[in-house]
Amino acid sequence: MFGLRRPTAAAPEVADITLEHPDPIASVDRRYLSFSIDISVLAGGYWWEGSNTSRRGLGTLRVPPLRLDRKKLDRLVRALGPAYLRIGGSEADKIHYFTAPGEEPDPLILTQEQWDGLHSFVSRNKLKLIFTAKYGLFRRREHGSWRGSELEALLQYSTDKDYRIHVVELGNELNAYWAFHGLRSQPGPVNLANDYRSFAELVHQYYPKARISGPGSAYWPRLGETIRPFTNITPRFLREVSSQLDIVDWHYYPFQSERSPIRTRSATIRHLINPSSFEDFARFAERLKELRDTYLPGAEIWTGETGSAQCGGQPKLSDRWVSSFWWADQLGRGARVGQRVMVRHSLLGGDYGLVDRLSLKPRPDYWVSWLWARLMGKKVYAISSSDPRVRAYLHGHPSGEGHTLMLINLHDQPVSRRVAGLHFEEEHYVVTARALTSRKLRINGIRASFRKGSVSLDEFRTPLEDHVLPPFSISFWRVRIVPGSVIEPIGG
């Protein structure tokens, strides 16, 4: 049932890939593929492993604080770099910095030791920090009068320690506050814009070069920012916030796990390999780009949080090979539609983590991310496929020499390729697995793994044998652009 022969639309004998223009159409940040650690995992809050349901956007079991001092974790992170590390998540708005009020039962506290350990982790792994600051206003009468005394104390301590914070955002998914904290907690766009002005002024007192990001609204599969005007706050917020924002960011999960109380697209194998499930991302991204161009033309657009399925990921699917196809496609599509950075939630923790939180074993999405980081550079090119189940994305190589073509075959059978405008080199990496639900994958037939604490592309290089894409595969091909060339098969 869960093997590679899942029924899909009939595959053509040949699919045509065409370079639309020899010049790049966009450019991404060199840290485009980035990742997060949920503040619940970092500080020891409520998380998803072992939870069968959710409670106001959180798992139902508390986890111990994350240890960031493990050499194996450092190796895993460095292999994906350079990257931003975001610290955020649902409990970012409830957490206390260093101390907590005495009257609050069972408070979640980000301790000074944890904050120091985080900055040590960021520094030694050459990461740049994105921090989700506490909004924490849960009554409607408080909205528009944010002061941030807790944040100011944290910023003062951080500057005294010479810690670096590169991007700061206020609150986590504020358009969904009603779901996390009750209907009366939902801020409106005008009050939120006023709070952002106070927030930006405070941050820049301590970190003048820090970039301000927002509003970080949650977009749902099929629905987008959901209910107007109650939670569809981004258009009015961007109109009101003026020049305070450097980055317009949003959160998107294409699927929902069985823990989610509402499911507009469930995380099932059928949905995970259906290319129509991938289309909402581009539609929402294009709409956000229109809003940015209208109100904040100087701001960048970032996907500030994304993962396979809301509420921790889908057990036995989000950590398997079948979950890698949406991820590879969204990396490619995001770059093409103008997202400067893509922040994967999460580095570790939950079923959707790139790395298993307890064992630190890399999951399939980790290896796709690793190949992307090593092979797909900043320059983005327009390329098209004649078959919607064969997805094509082209980038300059990170070295600045040549290009890399990523091809995703969502058919359950092999597909031959014909390509116009590109000449194929020998170097290639074809990623496959024994079954869609496999935990392990192979790169050019060689099991993906660290060997003696390291991993290199050289370990997976094999001679080019044919021009056929295996069923349910993701492949990376070194190519050269040859403007005006005729269609040639792979390996031609």
C-alpha cells in the first residue's frame, strides 16, 4: 500500500523542459534556506511528540529544555549553512524572559542560561538570529499601547553581552490570536500598526541595524488569511504601518495534521504527492507581493515559517520521504515568486523537524535541504515543464560557475526528459527511496548518511547512465545555459 506504485495520472513517455530566458529573473538571500527552533522546544514548553491532539495551538505534553551544546547538532547545522535561525512559535507570546511574575502558575521562562547558550550556538555555527519578541497583549483594551518592558530588559542584557540579533518580529501569528488566546485577544490592524511603531523604536534604541519583520500572519491551505475582516489583517496593517517594516513575512503550511482541530487539506499521501496541493503557496505569495508593492515597495518578502503540516506535522508521514516533494517544490517556487528567505519549521522537534529531536538523526527533508544548500545558488531562472507532475527549477550554482536544475518527478513511473536551452554536465544527484513512507533515502543509489561526522557531495558522485527520471524522485543536475539550443535529452 505504501510502496512507490501509488496511482497517479498517466505519465508521458517524454516531458519537455524549456528555459524561458537566459537571464535570471530573481535573486534570493544567500541564507535563503533557513530554519527555526520553536521556543517551546528551546525553553521546555508544551510540544507535539506524544500528543494526539492540540490545545489552543499547542501540544499537550511538556518537554525538557533543548540542549544546544551537542557536537552532533553543530555538525548537522553547519552542513546546512549559511542560514538564519528563527526562535519563535506559539508560546513566544506567553514566555517570560529570565524571571516570571510570582502569581502566574506554571510559567514558561526563557532563562539567562538558555539565552546565553543560544547565542553561543548561533555564534559558533555562523548563524544569524531572527527573534520573535513577546506581544503578550491578551485584552482588546490593551491593543495599541504596547510598551515592552520585558523585551527592553532582554535587549539591554544582550547589548551588554555584545550579542547579535539580526531580525526581530513582534508576536507570533497575530492574526490567529483568537485561536490561541481567545476571541477577545485578537488585535486589529490599526492598533497592531501602532504597537509595531513602538516596538521598532524600542528595538532600534539597542540594535540600530536590526531589521523589523512582520506581521507574520498565518495562511491556511485553500483559505489564505481566512476570515475577513476579523483575521485578514495584513492588507490594512501594511497600509498603516508606514516605513517601520523592513521585511513583510507570512507563515504557511500546505497541509494539516490529524492533531489540527480544523483541516482544510489533510496531510495524506494522496495530497502530499498531488501537485495541485502545491499551488496555493504561489497564489498567496503573489497576493502578498501585490500588497508589498503597493504599501512597502522597499521591503523584502520572507516566508517566515513553513512546514509540512500544522500542529506538529503528520505522524508517520511528515518525517518520511513522501513529505520531501512539497518541500523541494516550495523551495523552488518560493525563489521564483520573489521570497528572499524561506524559514523551515523546524530544525528539530515534532514530526515535521528536519532532524529527530531525541536521536538527532537526519530525516529525508534534511537531505533534500542539504543538497539544495550545496547546489542551488542565489540567481533564479525561469524554466517550464510540459507536465505538471514533473516540476523544474533552475538556479545559478553557489560557486558562481554554471547552474543547477532541480527536477521533481511526482509520477509513479519513470519519465524521460527533453530539455531546451541547457546542456547537461556529468555531475548529478538523483534522490530516491524504497517507498514513499521510507525514513531513509538514497542519493545516486548510495544511502545518505554522515560518515565519521562529515558528509560531502563527492561521496555520492556516480557516472551518468541515462536520461530517465525514476518514479517519485528529486534530482539535481549541473548544467550550462546554451541560449537558442534545440531540445536535447538528458546526458546529451
